[in-house]
Amino acid sequence: MIFEKKNKWETRGEIFGYLFSYSVFTLILFIALTFFKKMPVGWNYIHVIALTLFIVLIGTSLKEWLK
């Protein structure tokens, strides 16, 4: 149980941490796909961002749906 309210710095820190970890994961995925030559022809970093964002949105919607 949480009894104290989160302040704005905690909330900003959580958002920054999430965005930082998302961008690091996307970069590592892009490098791995490029290194192993598994990237479809014509794809770039923006396509990998869209793919991972789609996966995040599916996971978030499933989490909300199962509540």
C-alpha cells in the first residue's frame, strides 16, 4: 500500500527512465538486426521504432484489458 503521494519529480523520473530504456532497447535491436542482416530491405531506424512502439501499445492495452 502506498500512503504518500508521488511528487512531480518522481513522476518525471519514471517517464524519463521509461523513455531512456525504450530508446536503448530500440537501438540495441536495430544494431542486432543490422549486424545479422535480418533487416528487411528499405527499413531504417524509424521502422524499428514503429515496430517496438506497436509492441508496447499491444502490451499496454492487454494490461488494461486484463484489469
